Amino acid sequence: MGTVKIDKKTITTWKYHLQDEIDAAFLYRQLAKLISNEKRKKVYLQLADVEDKHVTAWKDLLKG
């Protein structure tokens, strides 16, 4: 199969989604720092880990 060329608008949209995932992971970690309940803190940290996986997926996609 040949290489698919992605237009600039699509790349810009993908970069927006990448930044959104980065921001979400940061936010979840900041919220976890403020939570004293260990069960809730764990949930926020798990959410941050999920967002990190999304970040990796977007970066891999953008690498082409």
C-alpha cells in the first residue's frame, strides 16, 4: 500500500486533540494532588494514565 497524504487542516485538528489529551492528563494529576480520599485520588490518577495512552496514540498517528 502507498503512503496516504494528510492535509494541513486534518493535522491541525489532530494536534488540537493531542493538546486536549495532554491538558486532561495534567488536570487529572493536579486534581489528584488536592484529593485526600485515597480511593478518589486513585481514580483521578487512573484517568490521567488513560489520557497518557491517548497522547501516545495521537503522537504515533502524527508521526505517520
